[in-house]
Amino acid sequence: MELMRIGAIGSERPVVRQGGTTYALGVLTRDIDGAFLAGDGIGRVARALAAGELPVVSVEGERVGAPIARPAAVICIGQNYAAHAAESGSEPPGELIIFFKHPNTVVGAFDDVVIPPGAEKVDWEVELGVVIGRTASRLSSRDEAEAAIAGYVVCNDVSEREHQLVTSLGQWSKGKTAPTFCPVGPVLVPADEVDPGDLRLWSTVNGEPRQDSTTADLIFDVPAIVLGLSQHVQLEPGDLICTGTPQGVALSGRFPYLAAGDVMEMGVVGLGQQRSRLVGASARA
């Protein structure tokens, strides 16, 4: 079961795809958002599908939006793969490194990514995204953390490294928060259909391989991330957590940074793949 939002920016409508067929969700919800997730929305969709209550709909040729409506929080974990920490020149962290992206960074999986004026070190980061399904504060166990997860998505934590690491005085978010800097989707897959412990992540730029790893190499795995975050942040339904990126980014010095006209493709096996074109700020629609 794959939850999606289809349509023009600001006018997306919810659908679900199963077995190659797409069904409209308008009879159940106006959107795939925190209220939907907190109200057993995924369970209601599954029951409606089983009962044959959802109308078939064609979405061919339509824009694919982010599979969750604009989240209230986009929380990111830094240097969470040992090899990526090493290529960044750092030791593996002993605690969660936390930074935030602005909600307006979230765009669809095939939308353009806009290079901010003057930015010269724009980088790609394929990540497993975790979508929260219930309020989670000061959880006491990994089981509670897993129960708070609604599902999983593909994320691209686009970064501007000069702003992140040089002019930021240690505040990473400065290089992470430009509009369009977080393509998400194309689909949201329910948590009970995903084993997040060993998922393959990959990325390419202009068809050339960049990243290829698995979540088995996470320093802090998904339950540990949610459990740890909940000690400091009250997680809310619809919040998005980007869990970190594997090695193979431009920051390593092995690859050039992104420029207008470049195309990033990336995915997580079982969760779909993205394709984003880089454009200059003046080219934004």
C-alpha cells in the first residue's frame, strides 16, 4: 500500500496505490496530514481497500506531490553513517546530532530544486525519512518508538555546504533551509510493511553513481532515533525525521557540487525513487 498526494502545488489530493491500481481517498480524508495519521488514517484506508469501498482513479500525467502535507517539523540527524562521518572529517558521534529544515523545504519527488542566489556548494543527500503517526514525548522504550511511526518515505536533504559549515558558526540549519531543499516521496509506505533495518539507499547525479549503502550501517537506527528525539522534542503526528545520509556526497571532495541543469536521482528500495532537476533562482516557476 502506497499513499500519495497528486496534483498541482497547493491543490494536491490524496490517493492510495495498491497492486498497480490507484484509488481516490477523498471519501476518507481531505489530505494526508497529521490529523489523518493520528486518527488511524492508514488503518481506515486498509479497511476501505479490503472492503472495495474506494473508487479507482487515473492519475497519469499528473504532478506527484510530497506524500505528506506540509509537516509542522522537519527534524534531521547528522553524520549518522560512520563512513559519511569519516568523509566529512569527523569521528562517529556518540549522541544524536540534531538540526532542522524549514517546512517549506518539502517539495514533491519530481519537483525542481532551486539553487539560492550565490550558492556554489549545493550537495545531495539521500535519506530514509520517518513520518510520525502519534504524539511522542519522553518515550521509555524502543517498542514505544516503533509504535509512534506511521510510515517511511524517501528524502533528499539538499545542503549548501558553505552556509552549513563555514558561515554558520556551527548552526547547520543555515545551509539546509532554502525553499525546495527537501524533496520527499513519491510515496508513503506504512510502517508495518517496511523493515527499516536493512534498506538499500542510492543516488546518482546526471546518471553517474554517487551513494550506495544500506540502513544496516546507521549509527543510530530508527527506533533509537525516535526514542532519543522524544527526550528533547515532543514529536507530533505528521512530523518528518530525516535519519542521515551515507557516504558519497560532494562534501567528500570526490565529486563536484551541483549546478543548474544537473539532475539528481535517488531512492530507497521498496519506497520508490526521485528525480530532481537543479535550476537557478531566476528559473523558478
